[in-house]
Amino acid sequence: MTFSTLHYYCLFLTVITISPARSFCLSMMAATTKPPRRIVVVGGGIQGTSVAYHLAERPEVEQVTILEAKSPASAASGKGGGFMARGWGDGSPTQRLHELAFDMYEQLAPALGCTSYRKLPVLSVSAGYKKGIALARKNPQLASILPNWLDGDEYGRISPLGLGDDTAQITPSEFVEKMLQAKSDKITVVLGTCHGVETDQGSERGNRKVFGVKYAPRGETEEKMLAADAVVVSAGPWSCAAEDWFLGAVQLPMEGVKSTSIVWAKPKNEDVDATALFCGEDDRFGTHLEVHPRPDGTIYICGIGGSDYISTDELKAGAFREECNAKDTRAEAAKNSFQQMSSMYRTDGELDRVQACMRPCPPDAIPYMGAIPGYEGAYINAGHNCWGIAWAPACGKAMTELVMDGQSRSIDLTPFDPSRFTPAAQRGGRGRKKKGMSVGEQW
């Protein structure tokens, strides 16, 4: 039986709704579909690079091209804290992402040669009660993990959030760099801005098949094309532009939360103990600090407050993609708040840098992970909120399974359906254009 004959036989079985035969037929069709060999990943942050890395692990993949607007890890992946916690899931569908990614980091980071990965304890610290440190030092469990730099007197109750068995950190930019180095034989980074996809009639009735990705090289205006059998959109908050690339086949509402963070330089002649802090609201400064010491002796601090909220339309237009400026007033508030907690940094501390980045937030705070309806070879992996760095290895693995095998085995992607905000009648948007030309019929 030829593929064409099999195809029409399957359509016949579908019409008469014979479930066992239809299931068998679909399985046979899937077996005859060749997995993609040339794949473009739009976005060079830790999520996009993780997808590219895991795709490059597959022997049947010949080439993975990362299309990145600025440079790898130039946005949140170059500025985020890199904290992860295996057991901090809330019972929602994302809990499995916490667990799988944490375990994968434990294996991948040493294998890739990452020096910034380590497990570390975590404390909860509240503000406004000056005897907190004295009480904590009397508690043997707490005393063993109190960091040397937590020596001020302007904070209150201290309690453990993690003892270092299921909490860890990594510097995300290093992880991105190491993944690219490890798969340099298969992964190519192209700098440019994505303009959309090129498609042709697919093998299934009503679907369009991706055969290329349109882009303008960085610093140029002339449009070019990257040949591709499949595309994975993984461009953080700017991934919502895919609404237009796929002609309205899917709606991807997104809000960018633009936040300031600071990094303290390593104090001279001082070691910096490895304990992270999650602090309560400090009404004096309008902060709720997250404090993350790193192996290089710097301390990264976020939770500064005063975030800006960027709309879907602004993100589609590329808002803050090229330059994302910090708020000096919020950086000063964070500095003052932290110095109340640490006399070491109050007397000898110097800021290394002040920065800002965005996290991508769908309306339900659940990521978009799955296939674009109405298209063959089109996928999205975006909207991971504040956990994008922590979940990256699991997302890369799950998306690779979906792209190459037709289904993710490691993660149930059903709750992350990219079409969940798209009206049923609108999903797919099939056949409205062919290579940019309107055809006026449903394929």
C-alpha cells in the first residue's frame, strides 16, 4: 500500500469512526512520517538553548539553528538568579517540571563542566523584629546554616526553607554557554530578528507544513530565510509575536514583568557563605528581597519591587528586547534594605552592577508548550514565568520528544496547550496564505 493510498484509506476510516482501525491507521501514518532533520529554534536564552541542546542529542538531527535577536543569554538568562527547588511545586501541572529539571541539572551541570552549580540551604527571613538573629544562633539547626554576612540587627524571625538537599543554584549564562560548546558540531547561532515562517501544503488535510523561517540579520533590513523542517518558538516574553507569524492560528496572550536586580561585588578578603534568603515584605523600602550568593563571591538580589508590566502588543513590537534599563530608585531601595541585614556590606560592600530583565507571564501563569494548531513542524515553548531557568532542562527534553517522536514521554504537556486561549473556531487558521499569498480557501 502506497502512502497516498494509505492516507485516503485513513480518511475513510476516520469518517466512519471505527476507533480501533482509526487508531491503527494513525499509528501507521506516524511511522511513515520522517522526523525533522533541520530545526530552527527562535530564541537563544536558556529555554531555547536547552531545546536546541536536546534536539542536537538526537542522532537523526543534522542541524539545529538558534535564531537569536541579540546574543545568547542576553535577556533574563544572562541576569537571572538561577535558583531551583525540587520540592517547591504546588501540586499543579508544573510540579513535575520542578522535579525533573532539578534531577537533570544535578547530572548535566557536572557533565558539561559548569562551575557555578551547587546545592545550598535557604532561609526565610522576616523584617521588623531585631532579636531574630540572636534567637537563630541559639537554634542548632539554624546556626549551622546562618551565613557569615547575615550579621545585622534589622530583621526578625528566621526559619529554614531548605537544608541544601533539594535546593540549588546555577549561573544561567554559564549553562547556556556550556550547552552551546558541547554541541557546537550541530548547533549554529544566527543573530537576527524573526519575521515569520514559510509554509506549504502539509501531508494532512487542512495543515500547513513549515519549510523555512524568515528573518532579518542583526543590523540589516533585507529579509532572508533559514531552511527548516521544523521551528520551535522559545523567545521568552517576545514569543507572543508568533500569533502573527502563524496568521492568527493561535492566540498567545503574554505580559512581560520588567524588574530590577542588583549584584554585589565580592568583598575584599572575605568569603561569602552559601546560604540563600527569601525575605518578607520590608515596608520601609518596599522590598521583599531574594538574596542569592554565588560561588564567585558575588551576591545577586531581586525581589526589589516597582516592576513594570509590558503588554502583548508592546512585546510584539520588541519592547525592551534590545535594551532593558534598571530603575535606579529601586536599586537604591534594595541596597539600603540589604545593608540593614548585613554590616559587612554596609561598611565594605560595593555594587558590581544594576540591571533589569523581564519574565514572561501568560494569564494563568502556565507556560505554552506544544504544537501550533493547523501546522506541521511548528511548536512553541515559552511563558515560563519566574521558573524558566529552573525548568529549562525538563522543557528542553519534553519539547524534543514532542518534535522528534510526536509525543512527550517525560512530561504531560496537555495542561500547557498553546491553544487554550484560542477560540475553537479560530484554531489553525488554515490555508489563508500560501508563501505570503492569500488563497481564500481552507486547505
